[in-house]
Amino acid sequence: LPSRPPSPAAVRCGRVRCVRWLRWLRWVRSVSAMAPRLQLEKAAWRWTETVPPEAVAQEHIEAAYRVGLEPCQRGACRRNCRGNPNCLVGIGEHVWLGEIDENSFHNIDDPNCERRKKFGNVALQCWRLVLPQSICEHLQYLFALLQNSKRRYIDPSGFVKALGLDTGQQQDAQEFSKLFMSLLEDTLSKQKNPDVRNIVQKQFCGEYAYVTVCNQCGRESKLVSKFYELELNIQGHKQLTDCITEFLKEEKLEGDNRYFCETCQSKQNATRKIRLLSLPCTLNLQLMRFVFDRQTGHKKKLNTYIGFSELLDMEPFMEQKNGVYVYELSAVLIHRGVSAYSGHYIAHVKDPQTGEWYKFNDEDIEKMEGKKLQLGIEEDLAEPSKSQTRKPKCGKGTHCSRNAYMLVYRLQTREKSLTVEVPAFLQELVERDNSKFEEWCNEMAEMRKQSVARGKIKHEEVKELYKRLPAEAGSPYDFISLEWLQKWLDESTPPKPIDNTACLCSHGKLHPDKISIMKRISEYVADFFYRRYGGGPRLNVKALCKDCVVERCRILRLKNRLNEDYKTVTNLLKVTVKGNDGFWVGKASLRSWRQLALEQLNEQDEDTEHSNGKMNGNTQSKDESNEEKREEEEELNFNEDIVCPHGGLCISENERRVVSKEAWEKLKQYFPKAPEFPNNRECCSQCKILEREGEENEALHKMMASEQKTSLQNLFHDKCRPCLGSWPQETEELYIVSQFFVEEWRKFVRRPTRCSPVSSVGNSALLCPHGGLMFTYASMTKEDSKLIALIWPSEWERIQKLFVVDHVIKITRTPAPGADPEGALYTSEPQLCPECREGLLCQQQRDLREYTQATIYIHKVVDNKKVMKDAAPELNVSSSEAEEEREENKPEGEQDPDFNQSNGGVKRQKITHQSYIPYQKQGIRRSTRHRKVRGEKALLVSANQTLKELKIQIMHAFSVAPFDQNLSIDGKMLNDDTATLGSLGVIPESVILLKVT
């Protein structure tokens, strides 16, 4: 990290300003926070520079545990000094030492806050109830509670449960309004009273007609329909009246969209529009803020401003002009949020009797001042500040909103005074609920009193104990956890029994490195704590661990002496060793011995810190510790780089050198367990024998590889290899070996000193458990050609001499009469096993439908023509793709100038009877890597992925909405969005055609 801030020139760069500058600030803050603790730690162990471990006295132990540090006075520290166990400032005592607020002694709100205020009778929520069964009964009880309940708000759980709604899902207010009105209308239609039966239609239902007029004959066709709300498009509009005008505008039916006129008995140009026939008493206007985004395939919210007035005259929009159509605004529903899939609804409702406006935000009900609608902060959170648009000016009696979702207008001529008497049975239920509410208020008030009484007692206790908390010099003391002290001072979390086990060392005493999280308190207060809360073990002056301090002293002294010893050892290494007085040391160990010593000392320091098997109170599992030990054992320690596998001195003198006895003794101080090899020690005899055998084997392998390569030149170079697709005329029989054998043999011939020789052909991998052949002649020429290699008879004779042949596999051609090459008969020895062949094909098909993260290609059809990839592939492949293909064809290992076959780099898996043949890319002589053509893109998919999910990927790749995509594969249309790609026959490397409609 930088030790100084970036230069002014660097700061002017935006990226440097937000990354490097902040990084420097964090570094400064961290160092500032650590500085006092580091200074305290250094002061605690400063005596180690002069005092050897064997001379550690009681005063040194107390210095290591920082017993003698001065306690901090109140006001001297901005926060608690964790490095000073005597600092008892800033641990939460300020809550108890100042003026006490009784409300801090409890977390119970005043139950009177739950009582209804004078204006609270317009809440729209419902209390849980068991008695009502039907929706209408719940609605009756809802209105009764709104009228006479004493509660500030009503819990709607019972009403919601009766409706069968899922409270965990985001519900659309307009959809709920439609469904609830339909449900209520259906329920009330069964009532005998006609006024009750038609109440929903009278209040909320209007009529409009779809009118179509033929331009040729003037015939008018009308379709009348009911509505409970008008859905208005707001995109491109600024005023509500403009939205209504567009809703009623005339539409021309021309071209392919012409209207079939029954009078003309033919398709004719026509006009269509909506005519408003009648309006309800309560007019609901739905502003369509949620629209479908074709780019993303999801809904999005329109955050544009729409202006609407408090008085709305609908007469200009009506077909009949002789009625009263002036409406006044009575409610506005706000959708607060930027997403169409989340957010919060807030309702603004006008009291028809008083004309006052109220805002309903769940249980919070707020009365607006001045009898005016005030949207206020509801308009500030529509979208991020960067995309905020300026709010247009609104005249008197008009409002502008970018979040208004539903507008409710009431007919102005309606009676505003409405007196309703609650039925007796409902009033009895309300009174019963009010009595339960009073009982709850009394219970909460009593609990508040008890909490305040306990708080006052705790207050006096803390004031008294905090004065006696510091341990005076020379007086008995205890160490206690800082975390526990803070919990004791925090009334919200009652303290548990004291647990000091996480701070113990391996000797069962207090670890000196845990002092940063401990505090030293007086014995008097410690006695009180253990008597009141219990726990342990107690950590007093007898808990100071001399063994840990002595070990830490030794390690610190070695660290301080390491720099001087490094200079000494460097000078001693320059001296030439004479005779047999020296010692063998690994050159790698000598290069890094200083770093190894420092790491070893740090590990010893950490081991002493965590030797009790716990870190911050969390025990380490045996599996984790064993895993760490295994990792440590894999790393070589000092001088282990010259130890052979048999535990003796390695035979390679290039990896070691002789150092003097003085240098070795210095090194042994830091690595007492390092393996020691005097200068006169002989090398490992077993390694010498193995070295001689290795040299002989290497020479033998080279000779064997040379002989096999010479005798099987064609097999090695892949020249003039026979092909089943065009049977060679020179012979009527060919032999078969597995391609795996050929590849392994080629590796050995190319690198005989690093690869083991191949001794067996291993043709059993090509046979089934019954001894039958697994491949047909047709499959050998196509999909299975990658698994076999064809051998000339002359080559087969040499192979039988050089390798162990477990099974002979031969293909024989019998020419057809009349020299017709297509009518030739091909037979194999051994013969094909039909049952196992069928099982193999099923396994291959199953593998093709269970793939994950495989590549497929989407080809976009342009002008109904597919660019054929095989017509001119060189014109369609980019230079980078061609380079990748050339790279893919390179053989493994070093390049052999004689090795030119194109398939050498294709890695093959060994065939077994258990798994048969896994899916692999096809091709033996030429790469069959798919060549992407213009208008084609590669996608990563899985077999269990649905077609709908694939369409979403295609939408992001081609910017085509899912419903505009027509997909096909091998002439078959893909239509079922819920089907998986595996069930639709989409396999790796498939090409899917995309046609955009």
C-alpha cells in the first residue's frame, strides 16, 4: 500500500481518484487505529531485548500482561483503548452515568399510541376474526371496525386469508381491484334484495360500445360492453384528458386489417372507435404505467408526469350530452418504486363529509393540512437522480404525478352526508374486540412499569459498581472479557455466564496475546459478577502464564537477532571449507533460509497464541487441522531439498554445497530439527542403483522407440492410411486397433524418456463383454471413426511381433458380382453384438441429453435464406477462429518435424466396458470444429434448460424479443417453451435457425 497520497496529476484521473486515493485513505485510517495498540505491544515486550528467557522475572511477566499501564481517565479517550487492559472508558458506561430517560429501560411503546385519533376512522384495514365465514361477512365486519373500533389501525390478516391471497408475493393493485369487484358482484348476485344484488353495478359499472363503420356502405356495427375501470395509456401524454381522448380516438381498418362488412359481403376499409354510453357513480381510471419492454422481455414502469384536475368534466367524451358528468377527485393510489416487480402502494383518500385529505401508508395515517391533496415525498423516489425530469408547473386545482397509478373520481351530485348504523350483532363483535384491546393496553402499561422499576435498580447498581471497577495498584484483581463487560452495560442483551475459556493458553492460564480483548478489574467487582452471573474460570494474578511469556521472549529475541546472524552466515559462506569438517546444505535452502526462519518463528508465535485449539472461541475441527498438517508436510523444510526418497543424501551434487561448521551451528539455532549430513557422508546407495537402472532403461526405451518407429513408419506419420469410405484396391482385408493405443504409442515414440512404452494393443476395449464387436461398418465410416484406426495387413504382422495382441479384429470385403463397388459385402471378425450395440446407442443418446455448459450455434436467417457453411467456409471464418483451429490441431508435447497428422492434438478417453464410449467431437483426418458463419452466434446451454430460457439468451444476443423468435432445428419447429433442450433434440454443436417475425 502507498505510504503517501497520489500526485495531483494522478488524482485528476477519475479512476485513480476513486480507487487509489480511497485506498490510501483506508490505509491511513487503519494505521491510525492500529498505532496505539502497536505502541502498547512494543512497550510490553521491550525488556526482551536485554533479558534472556531464562532470566524472566515476575516484573517481566506483569509487563507482558500490561498490568502496570496507567488507566485512562474519562474524557481522555475518544474510544476505548483495547491495548490497555486498565482502560475502562468507552465500553458503554455513558448510558448509565448521565441523565437517565425512563424510556430507555424498556422496549415497549406506549400502548396509548395504538388508540385511534379523531380522524382515524377512515382506515381501510381489518382485524383477524374467526366468526365471519364469507367474503361479505368479512367486509361487513371490516366496515364495522372502521366505524367504531378504538384501534389506530386494523390488522387485515383475516380478510386477506378469506380472499386466499399470498402475502409473500407482490400484488398488483389494479388486478386486485378487478378480481375483488368480480368476486363481490358474484357473491351479492345471490342475494334476494335487488338493491343489494345490484349495488356493485350501480356504484362502479359503466357501459361503452365498440362501433365499426364501413366506409363503402356506411353500415354501423355496435358491440356494447360493461366496464369497471377505464385503462388509459399514458405513454406520450402529459394530461389525463389527452389519455382519455386517445382511448376514444378513431382507428382506421385498412389493408390486411380490413373489416368484413355483412352488407357488402366483402372486406372493406372501415373505422372503429369506442363510444361512452353511461358512466358509474364512482369512476375508476387505471393509468397504464407498467408496459412490456421488447428489449428485455420484461415489464417496466413509466415514470412520466401526468397532470390531472380535482374536477373532471366527462361530458365532452360522452355520446349523450344531456346528463350530469362532472366528477371530483376522491382518491389517488401511488406506486412508490422504480421497478414493475417491486415497490410500495400509498393511498391518498378524501373524506366526502369533511373534504379533508388523508394519506394511508400501511399503519401510518396522516391528515393533510388545509384540506388539500399533497403528494410530497411520494414523487421524489420515482427513479435515480441522474434521470430525474423536471416537474411541470401545476395550476390551482390540478396536480402532477409521476407515480399515480389509479385515480378515483366521484360524481359531484352525490349526497355527501351519509349516516350508517352498525347492526347489533356486528357492534357486539366490535365491542368485544375493543375490550380485548383495552386489556392489551393495560397489560403493556404494566410491563412498562416493571421494566422501568428494574431499570432504576440496574442504574443504581451500575453507578456504584463502575466507581469500584478499576483495580488499584497493589490490590487484588481479575481479568474479564471486554465483550462480556459491554453486554453487562447493554440492557437490551442480558449478560450470560462469564466464559473465559477462549482466552486460555495450552497451560490453562491467560494467554498474553489475549490481553487486547480483556480488561483488568478489581477483585470486589469480580466477586460480585461471579456471584450474580456465574461462569469462569477466574483469571487473577495466578493466571499469568510464565511459560508463554518465556517462549514469546525467546521468539522475539531470535527475530531481533536474525538480521545480525544473516550477515554472519553470509560471510561464513564465503570461506572455503577444507577437509571433512563441513556439512552438506541444499542450495535452495541457503537461498531462502532467512525467510524460512522468519516464517518458522511466526508459526511458533501463532502456535503459542492458538495452542489451546481455539481462535476467538471457535474450535477447530480435526479434519481441518489434519488437512492443514498435510499441506504443511508437502512443503519442504530447511535442508530437506537434499534428502532422497529413502531418507539419505541425494546423489545430485549440483543441488547442494558444503558449508563450514560455524555456519551450520548458526543455522541449527533456527532449524534444530533440520536433517544433518557431514561432508564425509556417502550418498544413498539405493538411489545410485536406481540411477544406473534408469540410465539403462532410458537407453533401452530410446532404442525400442527408434525400432518401432522405423518398422511402423506409416502408422506413426499417418501417411497413406486406409479409409473405409473408399476401400483400397490393394487388399480385401484390413485390421482394426483402438485409436487410444495409437495415440499412447505415438507419445512414447516422440518422448521415450518421459513416457512408458506400450506393451499391449488392448483391443478388448472395442469389444463387448460377450466378445462381440461394438461397431458396424457404417458407424466406422462416420461417428465411430474417431475411436478406431485401420491397419494394413503388413503393418499388422509387425504389430503382432512388437506388442501383445489380446484380440484380433479384422474387416473383410467380398466384392459383388459385376464389380459393383456399392454392392460389396463387408464382414467383421468377431461379429457384431446387436444387443450391446443397441445399449451403446442408448447410452450415447442419454449422454447427449444430459450435458451441461455445452456450445450450440444460433443462425439468424436473412431474407429466408441460410448461408451454407460448407459453400465457402474460408469466406465465413474470421482470422482468429482459423488461428484457434490451427492451435487445436497441434499435437501434445513437443513438436516432431515428421509428425504431421491433423488429429494428433485431439485428446481421447480410454474406452471401458462400464462406460462404453462417451460423447466426443467427431473427425479423424480433419478438424470438425464448427465454423461460424456470418449472422451466427455461439451460446452456452445445458440439457435441462427450457426453451424459454434459451429464447431469453437469444434475445440478449440478437436483440429479438422472445415472441418474435421462430426457432427450428433440422426442419423441426421448436414451439414448447416449457420443454427442455434435451427433450427437443438439441445436442452439443447443434445449429438452430432463428427467423425473426
